[in-house]
Amino acid sequence: MSYLELLKLALPEVIVVISALVVLAIGLTGRQRTAVAGVSSAKPPTKAAGTAAAATDWCSLAAALGVGIAIAAVLMLPRNASLFSGMLVITPLTSLFKIICLVLAFFTVCLARSEKSLRHPGEYLTIILLATVGLMLLVGSEELLMIFIGLELLGLSLYVMAAFDKTDVRSAEAGLKYFLFGSTSSAFTLFGISLIYGMSGSTGLAAISEKLVAAPAQPLLATGIIMTLIGFAFKIAAAPFHLWAPDAYQGAPIPSAAFIASGSKVASFVVLGKIVLVGFGPVHGSSAWHAMAAGWSPILAALAALSILIGNLVALAQTNVRRLLAYSAVAHAGYTLLGLVAGGRDGFSATLFYATVYAITLVGAFGVVAVVRSETGGDDVKNFSGLAARAPLLAGCMAIFMFSLAGIPPLAGFFGKFYLFSAALRAGGDHGLLWLVGLALFGSFVSLYYYLIVLKAIFVDQPSASAPPRDHVSSDLLQRRAVAALAGIVLLLGIMPDILAARILAAMS
């Protein structure tokens, strides 16, 4: 294969990298002009601020344009292709989720456009684009070493994004904790991969599966599988490996928290599904209550059960909305794992559908949190008091997001949970996963309480004396339109879920 053919197949990633370099150049040029304006102008604050705002606009436009061109490039890829024994794989499924990751990056750019605390928007948007490249490499690979490279590119970018706000000490704390836990998870993952390679002689998922079919899993190979699963449990914030999530969600800049909670989760579940269902498929085991069998399925079932219990119960005690969303994310990681435990085409497609819906919902919820924080200076539940009186559109959007997370019809979250629970009930025969589905239903009922606490503050509680006046929304038009668009997507996917679900099933066939 020539380098030109390689470039054509990797064109979306190349476009995003070039866009990142262009945004970085625009940001650095704008900073120099801002410095010159601040020194030379008779009214330095006004002119310097105008120059900085213009630079931010150009950076955001370049980043959004690059993401849009990359989406078009994905649509022009061939239907099926494979390079270097699975290092880069193009299938309808990988193309679909590359587009989903790019769409999430686009909305994150919209949120970052309105984040006033970020002093260097060019560098920040560059890191978002580089993290997006990591997502695309993760989604488009079926080889463990390339998956690890994608994880590291994504992880290093997210560590910097979490610690980017130099005006807030909690941002530095979030970045440090996320870095320490992320480094630990990378160590687990890499050590597990090394053991798998040593015992199977390959890092390709298909070759590992053939090795597991030909010979039973030996203790070292089983250890490698367990360590790899532990590493991914850190990435998806599954209990008990979730301790980094509350501080990272609360302390990181809001666009960073939104991207950590959305894009990285979607890509991680896509990769985890490929690893366990393709690479480790022959050692599935069983999580059925009446026929437990050793394998990776009982491990994921235990992680799912712990995540649902710990995430929902601890979320009840939270008074900060971002920490509440973090513990909610732990619970949702447990729900999403149900599809992988169920296995098969239906289970994996249910996992992918739910992960996508959850990611879209959470980006929208963080968009509303960003508006409230810019208005009131905080993101506790009390800061949302009276939001319906002063910003009815944002209040309505937040209600859609909260009800979708709780699984209330006719929103996308309801169909996502229905799809997951039905796939789990059908798996294995004799309703062997009924215990896990029952636990998930219990967690959904508990979650409704703390989501309603947020909505009570928005629609019932009276605004505090320090709240801004009615219709005073400090966010710009782009941010409000982005939040409204995300709410519309959540509502549309609830009413017509086949728009996405049918495409996922067709891509998997």
C-alpha cells in the first residue's frame, strides 16, 4: 500500500490534526496582537479585550470548520478497509462512531466559545481537537497497541484540559487527580496487554480470539484480561474505580468536564465492546444467577452492580450539580455495561445506543450548568433556583436532560434503558440476568429523586436576592442554540429512536 492510499484512509484524522495546528497558530497570533494592543492603545482594556474576543471567534470558527470537514471526509471513506493487521479499520460501525465523536467535539467547541475563564482559547481548542484524534484512533482500531496509543493521546489531552483554568485552584486539583488515576489505569492496561501478547503471541483482537478458541485460558492470560478490564473500568468511571470522577467533573472547566463525560465515554465503550466481544469472546463466562461461570462477563456484571448502587446512593447526598452528574455518570456506566454483559449483537448495539444518548444528554446538561455558573458564580443546586423565571428556554432544556437521564418517556434515555434491559433479559435464556436488571431498575427509581431535586430548584424554588433579573442570560447566542439543539436531539431520539438504533444495528451486520 502506498502512502497516498494510507493518507486517503486516514484523511479524517489528518484533517483534525491540521485544524488543530491552524487553531494554535491563530491563537498565538491573536495573543501577540492583544499584547500589542494593550501596550499601544490609549484605552488598553477596551482594545485589548476586543482583539482577544476576535481571536477567540476565529479560533472557534476554525475548530468548528475543521470538525465539519472531517465529518465530510468520514462520509467519503470506503465501506470496508483494514490496514496493518487491524491497526486502522474502516467499517460502517467505526465510521458512524467517528462521526458521533466529531459531533460531540463540535458541541464542546460551542461550549468553549463562551467559557470566559479560559485565557488562552487557541491552545484550549487545539487540545480539544487533539483529544478528538485520540477518540477517532480508539474507535477505528482493532489492535491493542494502537488502542493504547489512542488512549494515551486522549488521556494526556484530557489531563491538560482538566487543569486548564489557572484562575481556579480546583482545576489544578482536578487535573492532578485525573492524571494520577489515569496513569494508574494506563499502567494496568499496558501490563495486561503485555501479558496477553506474551501468552497469545499477537496484539490483534481477531488473532487473540483464535488463540483462545484453540487453547483454554491459562492463568497468566486470565490475569492479563482482568488487568485490561480494570484499566478500562478506570476510563469509564465504573465503581470502585470512580474516585477521580467527582473532583474532575467539579474542578475542571465546564467544556472539559463535558468532553470527559461524553466523548471519552463513547469511545471507551466502543473499544471495550470490541475487546471483550471480539478479542476475549471465547472466555465470555456467564453472569446468570443460576449458572455462574468464570470469564470476563461476571467481572463486568460485578462492576455494573457496584456502579449502579454506589453511583445512585452517593448522588443522593450531593448539593453540587456537577458532583451530582459525576456520581450519576458512575451509575450510568453500570447501566451501559449491561449490554456488554448480555453480549451478542443486540447487547452491544444497546450499549452503543445508550452510550451515545447519554453523551449527548450530558453535554447539554453541562451547557446549562455553564450558563448558570456564569450568571450566579456557582453551580450548586441553590444556584439553579428560579431559573425557569429568568430563562424559560434553558429551564425547559434542563428538564429534558434530567428526565432523559432518569429514563422518563418519551425521551431518548427511556428508550436507551428499555433497549438495554430487554437485551439483558433475553440473554442466556431463563432470565439469568434478571438480578442485574432488577438492580438497574431499582437504581433508576432512586435516580429520579435526585434529578427531581434539581428540577424542583429550577421550577419551584424562588430565586435568591442575588440572582440576575428575568431574561438576563450572560451566555452568547451560540451557546443557547447549542443547548437547544442538543435538547431537540434528545427529544427526537426518544420519539424516533430508529434514526440511530437502526443505523447501529445495520452497521454491526
